[in-house]
Amino acid sequence: QITNGTLDVKKMMKTWIVHKGFPLVTVVRKGKIISVQQEKFLYRVEPENWTSDASYLWHIPLTYITNRCNFTHCTNAYLLDQKSGM
């Protein structure tokens, strides 16, 4: 109800439940262009628990505010469900 059908919450949460570790999100700003990238972060890597990074993609909801904010609708949302995005 909260997402008005715009987000598959079950699909998003599955990526958080089945993957070991956590995503590390890197944000880079070049002028007016912002890019984000995710990769798997593990504090300790144990060989028996290691899996290829390619299989680890989380659905990460990101929110941000720009300088075009009019104080009534300041928050924008973006779903990072790929390795990188803009």
C-alpha cells in the first residue's frame, strides 16, 4: 500500500535475506553527474563462504535531496538494482 504498486517489496527484500554480507555503495560526483555503484562487502572472507561478486546484487532503495528542493517535495527516490547507476 505504501509504494502504490511501484516497488516489488518481496523481490527487494529477497536480495537482503539470501545474500551473505552487505552491499558497499560508492557515490561519485563529477560536476552535476552523480553515479552510484554497489559491491559486496565482507569483513572476514572465509574460503568456504566465498561466492562470485557477480551473483551479489542487492535492490537498494536510495533517497536524495537536490538544490531544486522547494521544501514541500524535497526527497527523491532511486532503486539501485544494478551494479551501477546514475
